[in-house]
Amino acid sequence: MKIVTGLGCPGCGMTRSVSAAAHGRILESLRMHALGPAILLLVVALWFALLFGAKARIDHPWTTKVLVGFVFALLAYWMVRVFLGAVP
């Protein structure tokens, strides 16, 4: 994306942010990408739900709401970072 548009992608720093959050370095995680800790929490919650017998359903109404909410938050956060010049 950076080659085509000159801007970093909306998820730039997300992997390092999730990794830092998983290691308990929350402030470092938030500096890399504010949605990293939220992604980690969602993944851990899904893992526990599946571990204890919940069935993963892609057609569940909450699935769509969570995905749309995440995409909206990701794009909104990216636009703020672009406006502030904070996208690598």
C-alpha cells in the first residue's frame, strides 16, 4: 500500500502491537497500534469460547456487528494517524 499510495496501511504495526500486548507490555502495544490489545482480547475470548464448547458461526448476527465495528474502528484510527502524520 505504501508503494501505491505513499501511506502506510491501516494495520501497520498491528502484529507488533498484538505481540507486545501478549507479553504484557500494554503501553508499548498501544504506541504501536491502539487496536492491538483489543484484537488480542477478541482472539483470547474466541479461543476460550471454542475451548468450552461454543460453536463458531460466521452467520451469527454478532459476528457481522463485530466485524463491521472493527473495520470502522480500524479505518477511523488510520485516518486519524494519517492526519497526524503518525503512519509509518
